[in-house]
Amino acid sequence: MRRDSRLSGVLHVLLHMAEHDGPVTSELLARAMTTNPVVIRRIMAGLREQGYVRSEKGHGGGWTIACDLSAVTLRDVYDALGSPELLAMGNRTEAPGCLVEQAVNAALEQAFHDAEALLLARLGEVTLAELSADFHARMIARGGPHDLENAHAA
């Protein structure tokens, strides 16, 4: 089963944008993320609706950060994406009348609920500013400047 990496991808794009002076085109972001510009625009639409980014059309246009990174949590971004499924696992439902299946599903359902609640709480504790600070520490340790055009070369 393929994992949903939209949250990771959007966070990645937002951090690149935060490092870039001026608008960043969907095409440049798509090259950095090895995806199609249409995918970038589709993902960014939910963020624009929440006021986290804005877009400017025309020559010199593109996407810019429209929020304070310290005021936006990973949970906020997750919610802007439409709150996709967090866990790939689910309960077996082939024999709903089976008492064993009912017992197993009851135990797993509580575990899944607890895990999701814990993950959502943690996402609500981490801000985009904290991710940016971690990126800056890694960039300093590597000893090089950030360059969106070549960010994924090394």
C-alpha cells in the first residue's frame, strides 16, 4: 500500500518558499519536488484558502508565504490538506458476526483512536518556524547556502 506523503510534501514546499526571496513559481517548486506543477497548484489551493500562502499571477508572479511561521502548526497544515487518513491500517470486516473479529476490532479500534489522537496532538505542538530552525541548523552543519534550484542535488 502506498503511503500518503502530501503533508510531508507540503511542509517541504513551504520551507523552500520561506527561504526564497519573492514569489516562487509552481514550475520551480515542481522541479524541486520532482512532480508536476499542476500537483503543486492543487496542493497550494487549500493553503491559500487558509491564508498560509498567496499567489500572484503574471510575469514575476508565483507563490509566497502569507503567514507567520511561528503561528502555524503542522496540524494546521494537515487540516488545510483536508485531514487525510493518518493510519494505513484498519480493521478486518469480513465476518462482522464473528465474536473473535469483534473482540479484535474493539481492541484495535481503541489503539487506532489513541494513536491518531497522539499524532494529531504532536502535530499541533510543532510550528513551521521550528521546522525552519531545524533546516537552518542542518544547512549550517553542511556549510552551504540554500539554493532552491539545486537543493536536492546533494
